[in-house]
Amino acid sequence: MKPISKKDHWVGKCELCFERRTPLNPLTIQHSSFNAPFKLMKSSHNRDGRCEIPLLHSAGGLVGGDVLLVNVNMREKSSGLITTVAAQKVYGTVERSLIHPQGIWAKQDCNFNLQEGGDLEWMPQELVIFKGGLFEQTMRIRLESKASFLSTEIVRLGRTAAGEKLGNGCWRSKIEISRTASESSYWEFIDQLELCGDSLVTDHGLSNSPVVGSLIWIAPDDFSQSKLEQLLEICQSSREGIQGRMGCSTLRKGISARYLGESSQAARFWFLRIWSEIRKVRNLSSPKNIRVWPLQETI
């Protein structure tokens, strides 16, 4: 088998723009441009006019050197939900050398810009990193004052159903969320993780749990603090029947939830329950099960 060279790597780019049809019509439409391996599936709308679009990575997985770029612009008062058609797979690394003894990384870079009143839900299916896989993701989210952003992420470290662990692989994630208001800018949330080596097995790390997940919701800046505290209580009590370690807390203006355990399905169930409660407290339509997702709990 010939070695993989730089020219064989995928560099996929997807540009999405969501725009409200008219000031009096809540229906959001989307404009897009993309190149392989990205493809966009048919979009749909919910009762609030939110545009739901599934994103397909047609290559079947990532290897070291592959790069995915996702840029999303939410125009004023537009609303969208972006998901993925299938779980994303990251295979064992390639191109080990004296310069890169571990191999080279697969990377994903996401940039989300939300204008005033923009509302984005970023809910990809889970990420599965095979033994020896190296994956680095960076997400930058910039919000104007009344914009709202919700993100879920579920990561399985190793194909545990096949008895596989992450081995010498590694997952890195960096999330930066900032808000601009009254000609000033400040941080709403910053999170940086690197999971590999000892952090996979120690009691202060993952303690051999193969699944880690996170949910972040940044509310509009005028969202009531009392409603936020009530939402936290509901989210903390919504763990009934779900196995794993779960924690939930408030941010300056939002909610952060974490999952650690054995089951990506359990993480998905809990996050979808929280998502439903967030929709409810905002007086938005109750979410329907995402049409491209398997194994969903009725919500």
C-alpha cells in the first residue's frame, strides 16, 4: 500500500448562511456553498420557521491530515438547526516520522457568527475516535446581544464494542464563545480539553469511561436570571433512568452540562431532554426527534 501524501488529504469546506425571509415571516431560509467531502441533505422547517439541515461527510471518516472547515453566518432574527447524517469516525493516524512520531492530526475548524436575534442549534451526531486516532477541533462562536447558541458534543474514545481503547490516540477540543454588546466584547464561555494518556484512566480524569459529552447553551443576553435558575433545577432532575456521571451548572447567561460514562445513547437521551426544556422555557415549539438520528428517546 502506498503511503498517504498531502495531496491525498481531504480539505473540505462548508459555508452556510441563514436568513429570515421577511421581518413579519419567521421562516428561515439557507444559502450554502461547499466542496467534497461535504454534502448537504434536504432541509426542513419546524413550526417556528427554524431551518433544520443535515450535513453529510461523504468520505466515511477522517485520517491524519484531513481538515474540515465549517463557517456559519446567522443573519438577524434567523434560526437554524445543523446536525449530521451519521456519526463521524476518526481512524488511526498516518504518516509517522521523526518530525511527527505520533503521526499527524485530523482537524475540524468551526466558526459561527450570530447577528442580533440569531438562534443556532449545533447538534452533530457522535464522534468515534479509533485506536491511535488524533483529532483536534476548534470552535469559535461570536454572538450579538440577543443571539442564542446551543451546542452538543458526544465523543467515544475507542471502538469499545470491539474491545478497543484509544491507545496512543488523542482528542483535543477548544471552544471560545464571545458576545458583542454596546460596542464592547466579552467572553461568555471558554473551554479547552485534551484527553489522552493518563487522563483516560485516572480517577481525576475519565476513570476508563469511554464516552464523554458536553452541552452548552448561551441564552440571549436579556434572558431572565430567575428562569435560568429554574431551568437548572429541571435539568439536574432530568437524569432519572440514565446511567453515567452527569453534572449541570449555570454560566453567566446560560447552561453547561457534562456527561461521563459508558453509553453514547445515554448521553444523547440526557442532552435531548435538556434541549426540550430549553425550548420550553423559551416558549418555542417542542423539538421533534431529529429525523436523521437513530435510537432516540421520545421527547
